[in-house]
Amino acid sequence: MSGGREGRLAGRVAFITGAARGQGRAHAVRMAEEGADIIAVDIAGKLPSCVPYPPATEEDLAETVRLVEKTDRRILASVVDVRNLEGLRKAVDDGFAALGRLDIIVANAGISAPQAWHDITAESFRDVMDVNVTGAWNTVMAGADRIIEGGRGGSIILISSAAGVKMQPFMVHYTASKHAVTGLARAFAAELGKHSIRVNSVHPGPVNTPMGSGDMVAAIGKAMETNPQLSHMLTPFLPSWIAEPEQIADAVCWLASDESRNVTAAQIPVDQGSTQY
């Protein structure tokens, strides 16, 4: 925490999926810097075969633990696949028992697989939907009751994508999944609002994470060869084409804080303007 002030999330607890690296790690560290304790999960292992980048490891998750603990906040981390609802519930219940409350959920875990429409198999379509959509639903279902139980309200943030506002060429399954995540956020916002729980979706453009690594770039390039005129669908207005994970975490932290107390069912783009035309 900077300047000796109390953090914006002081005393709160956040449950974050996909926390081993990239955006998930950035969310965990940013919220810890603002005073929150963290319940972190990640698959930290094998991803579906359609994914062209290496998975996070248990060592990556251990590094997130180290970085959070460096802020003097507590963190409970475990290896869980977001497709496993019971595993997520156990992680939340164990965290709740140790930390005493739950205030924030960040459904961040997701996968991406660039493929031309005719190269997507039924298995790949199912895998992307299972991780990105069912995984987000599982994440909310694993923790929402605990926020309600606290009686203080809370904030749930679902990480969608620019592909969940506009679309992402050469990713029919990913685009469908991220539109579904946007719908999940709006639908949960309607029903959880009576408990003073806000639910919003965040829509990053390209982010500098392993999901944007060399293998991923090569896969996108190969798919683009099938229809080059679609290659500039997400051209930004700002000079930068790619954001750092910490810049997405700034928006997520704002949504988790009381500064956004009247914001719910919103789609928050953090995409350099690339979805706005």
C-alpha cells in the first residue's frame, strides 16, 4: 500500500481463478496491495489439446503466493480445475474457514485457441465452452452464497474479452464463450442485486501474457491466412496495441472497490478502443 494509506480493499477477501500467472496473478497482487486477503486457484497443469501455449505450473502458483505474501497479506492457494465445481467449493470453504469472510470473486480462468471455423472440432468447441463458460458459472456458484452469508454485499467480476463485445476472428468457440460470459454477468447481476452484490464483466483486448506468446501469435497468423481481410477487426484507437496485465488489474480492482458502488451489469472495456467501431 502506498503512502501509508489504508487500502481500498482493507479487510476483504477475494477468490480468484487462474491466479498462477498473467492476469490472474496481477489481480491477486493488486488486490493484496489494496489490503485484501486472497483465495487463489489454478489448474497449474495440462490444458485441452486445442490450446497453443504452455500451461501454468505449480511453481507459477507458488510465485503468486510469494508475491502476495510480500505485501503482508494472507493467501490460500490450491490446484483446482474450474470445470470441477466441487473442487472450487472446497477451495472457497477452506479459504472462508481460514480467512473468515468472502467479498470479491474474480472469474479469470479461461483458454483461447485460434482456429479457422472449419478447423474447430467438436471436442475443441466443447473444451473452450466448458472452461470459459461453465468454469465461470462454477466460480460464481462456488462463492456467491458465502458473500451473501456475510450480509455486507460484494463484487463479482467476470473476465470476458473484446471478443465478448465485438468478436474475434478465427475463434468461433472463444467468441461464443466470451459473449456467454457477458450474459452470465448481466443475469447474475439481476438476481444478486437484492443482496447488494454487484456483477460486472471486464473486456480486455490483447494482453501481454503467455496467452499472447509466440506459439499463440503463430496460430493466429496461420488462421488469418484463410481470410486476411479480417486481420484488423480489433484495431485500437490508442497507440498501444497490447496492455500489461497490471493495467487490466487496475480496472478489476476498481470494480471490486466501493468506488464503483453503483456500477453493476456493466461491460467495462479495457481494449484501447478496439471494440468501439
